Amino acid sequence: MTSEAEPLSRPHLFLPADREGAGPPLLLLHGTGGNEHDLLPVRDVLSPGAAVLSPRGLVLENGMPRFFRRLSEGVFDEDDLVYRADELAAFVREASEHYGLGPKTLVAVGFSNGANIACAMLLRHPDLLRGALLISAIVPYASPPHVDLAGLPVLVSNGDGDPIVSRQETMQLERQLQERGAVVTDLRHPGGHRIDRDALEAAAEILRSLRVRAG
């Protein structure tokens, strides 16, 4: 079901939970050139039957939707990143209330540009999310905010063969999150800048444990 009724005018998709005992609701954040439908198939692996909130990026780069501007490959416009992270966080709070999702229940699942905006939101709004799966993610801020992410589960799934994100950059991202208290799980895979099925299944096991502890 798509919903664009006021005041939630941002293009997005919402799917309510369709089974009893479903896993945590997912906030799906697409990569460059994607849209709110792109990551829907990962729900069946990560959190079957769970509610889904999937917004579209509002920035266009050569006609391709993104969540924030960049100056060049791997070089972010940090002023725009801050603005867009706050804008998206406000939407997530409003949509969560509108659709009856409890506070801090959403697990962000972002790919590439979507992973970067998810991480940026975590570092500016540490009370917003229950956890995150960052796929093909890059360090978002040159000087990350000093926030408290104590106990927050963050899964990082980057490929050893990724031509955009080096292993060193991945380790820097994980270290920054750990320094702020996040419980970081490294789900590296041998592939490139992509979503890895084995890593998704490993992430699903962790999400299932979140549901058990919550219950």
C-alpha cells in the first residue's frame, strides 16, 4: 500500500505487518538511482511479515534519486548531509506515529547511499532507531558527532572486493560506531558493491534475537 496523504507528502511506501509474531519493523533506504520499491525483497529474508517504511530519496543526481548530495564519488556535501539526515529523521518520527509504529522500533536497512544516510541519522539522532544494517557503507562525516549509541546493534556488510569502499574505510566506520558505544557486527563478504545473500541471512539471525529479547 502506498500512502502520500498529508501531512506525509514525501513519496514512500508503507506495508503493515502481515503476520502475528513478525520481526522488528524495517526502515528501507535505497541506493543511488533506486526508489521506495527496491529493497522490499529483503524483508522476506531479514524480517518476514514485518512492517516496512520505505521512503524515497529527494535529491536528484542526473535524474537519479539519492538521499543527499555529493561533490564527487565518495566525497559528500556534508552540509546537505546534515540537513537531509535531520529531514529524514523528522519524516521517520512523523510516519512512525501516523502508522502506529512504536518509538525506537525501526531497524534501518540501507544500501550504499541509503546506508550512508542511515548512519548519518544514527549519529545525529541516536534515539531514533532500534538498530541498523549498513550495506556498502562509507564513513558519513569527517568529524562524527559525539553521541551515545550504547548497546545499539549496528551490522556492517561491506564487500572485500568493493571498488568504492576499502577495507580500511570499513574498519574506520566500525571503529567510530564502537567508540560511541554501538555493538557492531562485521558481516564482510568477498563480493563487491552489492547486497550479499549470505550476509543478509546472518543479519536475519541477529534480528531474530532482537525480537526474542524484546518479547
